[in-house]
Amino acid sequence: MQPRHAQQDERVGKFSRHPELIAALLLLSLFLALNLAILISSGIRIGGDSPRYLSGAANLLRGLPLEGKQISYVGYVAVIAFCERIGIGLPGVIAIQLVLAAVAAAALYDLGRRLHDGRAGLMAAGLFVANPDIARWNAFILTDSLYISLVILAVWGVHTAALRKRYWYILAVALLIAAALVRPNGFVLMAVSVLYLASRATSRKRLRWLIVSGIAVAFISGAIVAARFYPSNNSKPAVLAWSNGGTGVKPWNVSMPPAPVQVEGGWAEALGYVAGHPFASLRLACTRVAIELIHVRPSYSFKHNMVLLVALPFLYLLALIGLKLNQERSLTRLIILVIGGHLILIALTFADWDGRYLLYTLPLISLLSASATISLIDLYRVKMKARHGAIGVADHCVIE
């Protein structure tokens, strides 16, 4: 019979042979600690759009129709109504957001494992759960927490369906529908997912590009036709957002050529303005994207902005390296399509004044960055090993 200390050493040895399990437990502890600290310090928070969702949930519970923009966020409104109906209220909504965020972290790990290895997955999941800028939205009665998680889960579901086929497509479609019901941005997620799956339909590059181009043209045409029947009272903000140089962050608006005196009609008028001033419109679109990517805001503290100015360019540089290293992988194409689709939407509309829109795709950017980081670490280790080996051989020769 083994001594007690020997049995303990054996158990510790077995556990230490699973470093990824230890890391996962640490990440879970960090996730719970960070979100618990946020909830203790701020409680359940109400944002500027929260009344829209709360009143929409009240309408559902009373059997009344949704009003205005509530329809565009019917998924989130339904979540609130469900929690109110079963008696768990707003704390239940927060609990659902936290659970989905934890599941999204696990999906992000799996995506990192597929893209590179388990270490990259753990790093990507760690950057996700330890980011206070993302975690703080878990305490808000807003769509952002659920949508951030659903983007990750949708990417995981679509890529898994592409690999395993069969019933996995049902899960992928369900996740895409859920994302679209929580936020209108989810329709962009649907479009790029279709493009991704279409790109895998054939190995012939010319045919692949033909299929993808045809689907892209169909989506754009459908969007233009749908916009033609969009309520006319929404056309003024659309046109004025371009002619007034609206970026979403007023101090950084840009000057634009004036619009016609009469601003009436549908979205076609907005498209006509852009077509009439292509270079100015392109500058405005690029400015919106740059504002979202840089992520600093006049309303943030000096320290907050400095951290962003130091960390984000480094993260983006690593992401570009990760993109280069994994450019032949189909998962990389899906990631780039999702990131690009959301950035195009920002270019066509506006950057968010508090930087939330970047957070929708930041976990995917971190995924590429994690892959690059692990690759660079491995390269450094190989070089150091080779160097030490060369030194060892030289020393051996001197001794002889």
C-alpha cells in the first residue's frame, strides 16, 4: 500500500497533466469574479435604449403589438417578457446573458483550437472573459451582451455545420436567426454566412467566385428593393447622416457637400446623394470605420483612452499576422467575412458613441491575434533551442 503523501502526489500528477483543464477553471473563476464585481458595484444597469425593450416586453405580456423599433429587437424583447412571465424578472435576463457569455467563451476556445491549437483557444477565450469593456455589458438590459455572444456562437455553428454537415445546419440556422432577432445586425451575419457556405460548395476558384458574386449581388439588390419600401419618415435621417457628415461621434463629424433643399423620398435619395458625391462619401465611410476601430472616445477618461491607444494597435498587428499565417484556412475566411460585414454596416450608418459596435467582432479579432501570438512564441522557442544547441556543441568541441 502506498503512503498517503505518495497517493497525493499521484493525484496532483494526474491533474497537472491536463494544463488546459486548469487554465479553463482559472478562466471560469476570472469570468465569475469579474462579472460578480461589476454587478456588486453597479447592479443591474439601464441604458438609453432599455425602455424600448422593457415597454416592448410589457406589450407582449399584455397581448399588445410591438411599436416602432421594438420589432427590430423582438428577440431581446421576448427574452425579457419570458423572464417576467416565469417570475425571475430582470435578474433572470442578466443570468441568461452571463450563461450565454460563458458558452460563447467555450465556443471561442474551440474555434481557437481549430484555427491553431488549444493554447490559442485558451488565449482567445481569456481575452474575451477578462475584457472589462465587454463584461460590463453583461450587467445592462441591452441587446449587446447577447449579440456579442451570438456572433461567436453563430461563427462556431456555421463552421461546424460546414465541416460535419447533417443536423448541424439546424443548429447553425437557429443561431443565425437568434442573432438576427436580437439585433438587426444579425442579418449581416446571415448574409456573410451564406457567402461562406457558398464558397465551400466547389474547389474550383472561378466557379466559387462566380457563386459568391451572384449571391452578393442578390443580397445587395434585395436590400435596395427592401429599402425602397422602407417607411419614408426614415429617409431624412439617412440622407442627413451623409450630407451632415454624421459619424456617430459628433466632435469627429466631417464636412460634406450640401444636400438638396428638399429632403424627401425613400432610401433611393440617400443612395443618389452618395452616388453624386462618391469621394466625399467614401471619406465619411472610412472615417466612421476608423472611429470604431480606434475605439477611443471624448467621453472616456484619459487613462482609458491611453490604454486603448496602446493595446488595440498591437492587437490589430497581431491579428494581421494571424491572418497571414492562416489565410488558407476556411475558418479564417468566415472570420474575415463576419468582421468585414460588420465594418461595412458601420461605414454605411455610423460608429457608436460608446464604442459598442467594435465589441461585436473584437473576440474574432482576438482569435487571429491569439494564433499569431502562439506562433511567435513557438518560433522564439525554436530559435532559442537551436541557439542553445549550437552553444552546447561549441562548448563540447572546446572541451575535446
